[in-house]
Amino acid sequence: MVADLIDHNSKSWKEEVITTVFTLEEAEAIKCIPLSRLVDKDMIVWKGDRFSDYFIRSG
């Protein structure tokens, strides 16, 4: 669903969608979250350990 809230061409929030789906308070909080203008797609940033476990200290 998050992908539907972001205009990937302009790298900005789709404010009209956000204000339709969420309450006014939630929409304002979401629109305050900055979006990266540098990263175009998701990527793996943690490859895991030999047990495929994740711990905060390994992140």
C-alpha cells in the first residue's frame, strides 16, 4: 500500500490519496515524513548471518 502513496516520478507523497485514506491527523503526520530523492528502488541492506537470524546488534 505504501507504494500507492508515493509518486515515484516526482518522488513525493500523493497528498490527494493520503488525505482520502487517512484521518487529517494521520495524513499530516505522513506528509511530514521525508522521502529520499536518491534511491529509486528497494534493496537488501542486511544479508543475514549463517543462521539467517537478525539481531539489533547485527544490524
